[in-house]
Amino acid sequence: MLRLLQRQPAITPETPDEALVRRAQQNESAAFKALFERHVVAVRRFLRDLLRQGDLADDATQETFARAHAQLVKLTDHDRFKPWVLGIARNVAFEARRVRQHDVLDDEDDGTPTAVIPSPDPERVLLDAELEKHFTEAIGTLSANRRAALLMRLDHGLAYEDIAAAFGWSIPTVKNEIHRARLKLRAHLLPHLTGERP
Amino acid sequence: MSRCGRTAHLEAVAMGEASPATSAELRAHAKQCVLCRHELNWLESESTMFRQRAGRDEVAQLWKGVAQRSGLETPRAWPRVLVAMAAAAVLVLVVGRVAPRSVSLATDTNRQEEEALESSMLSSPAFLFFQEDEPCSKLPSGVGFQCSPVVPASFLASR
């Protein structure tokens, strides 16, 4: 076993996810821990945004990675660990929410604004504590699925294809949901960014 | 929100996914197109806010819980008593492997010395003096024997 470990190259920040996933699939716990350390911040932030409670997010993060470890052999696209683990996180969050039973999963009447919303100057956007509070509140107003899709795209940079795979949606549906989420988010943020009402 | 056909491509610009040439072209277009300018402003503002928020995240110490749930728990450092016991066991094993050899060596040496000594004693005239069968007679008192030492002729000749 020692000889086996010695043959593996050292894990560095440059070691790609793909290599870490392959090594973790061969029961190298250091490789799985490296994957955890690389993605735990994003996964926890994603879960905090979905669950809106820090302690629940901590527990859900641990559960997410425990499930990821148990199911890692099933991950055949070795370079897609992040979308895969965020998909697991979404399931964990939705299960936790079902237990809590006080969140809307999907929007029926989403009240999406249809008019053109005046835009802020991106050069002058500074997320101070006050704006961050409104930003988090605005994210929280979105339905759970729409919020998850928006966060996967905007916060975690996932491709539409990955989000569609995680949700079991078509790509046009993903695009539509994210677009609507964006409009709602903007309507909530506008007064705090420009001092104007939409 | 926007009817300009190029708005849909602006997201790739804001997310840094478009090529430099495409980015430059779309940014130039957005300067002329109000709808695209609005959209690009929003997209870049959103990206800025998400990026700033992500930069403030703290890494929680969550590995322990994951390791426990997954059976990946890092082995705890051994208590000092166990370490001392293990060291003692190793020492005993090492000594055990070396010591019997040294003891046997010492035994061999002693045996050789003993054999040499025994041999010299056996060949000693004094010993031979006592080794010879000699007639013993009862003492006059009737208690005990008296033996007359017999000096071998060879010994006398050597003198």
C-alpha cells in the first residue's frame, strides 16, 4: 500500500479535479480531501443561499460531501466534479427544506417585471454590509428552484448544460428560469443601487 | 426586456466566457445600443456583487463531520503511553534479536575456555596423581580409609 501511495504524484493546487476524482475513486482519501477543500466554500455558500440558515448550511455541506464520497464511483465525467457536487447539494437542500416545509419550490405567479429596468453603473457597485443584506434578501425572495439555477450560473459559473443536467430540465427551461430570476433580483436591488424605483 | 438580437450573447462577455475579439465587438455594440448597454451594466453589476460576496466567505471547519460520516476519519495521534509502550516493544524485539547471538557467543567462548582448562587439568600430573587407582586401606580406627598416593613413573621421570 505504501508503495502504491508513493507512486502517486503529490497533490498540488494545480492538480486538476479530474485527476483528484480518479484518485479518490481508488480510495485515496487525501485526493477526496483535496476535492473537499477546493469546493467546500462554494458548496457551503450555495447551501446557505438555498437554506438561508448558516447552521443548516453547515450540516447540509457535510451531508453533501458525505454523499459525494459514497457515490463518487458513479461519476464518470471526471472533470465535472463541481456541477456534480452542486447537484447533490441542491438535492440535500431540497430534502432539508421539505423537512422544514416553509419554502416555495417553484413560482406559480412569479411577478417577473417586464419593463426595462434602469441599470446601475457596474464601476460604482460596492457591496457594503447594507447592500449585501439587501442582496441576500433579494436572492431569498426567489423560489427555491429558480434561486438554485440562478446561483449555479451567476455565483458558481456553471454552464447551462450542467445546470440542465442537475435539474433534469431542458436548456431553454434553464435559460428562461435564470432570466426570470435575474429580472426579479434586479427589481429588488435597483432602489439600493441607484436610489430609483423600477 | 430587450429585443436586440445580440443581448443574449452579452452574458458570456460579463462572465468572461467570450473570446477577447467577441467581447470587444459586443462592448462596442453596447455603447451604441441602449438595451444592450443596460443589460451589460446589469450583468457586470451582478458579477461584481457575487464576486465581492464570494471573497468574504470563510472556510468552515467541516471536514471532521464529512470524515466521520464517510469513514474517512483521520487517525488520532497515539497517546504518549501507547507510544512509549510501542517503543519499548520495539526495543525488546531488537534486543531479543541481537542478545541471544551475543550470549551464545559468550557461551561458546566460555565453553572453549572451560574445555581448555579441563583439558589442562586432566593432563596435569597433579590430577593424574589423584586419578590413579590406588589401593586404599581402612584406617586402624576402623573409621575411614587411607590411600597411598602413587606418583606415576612418567611424572617422576620428567622431574
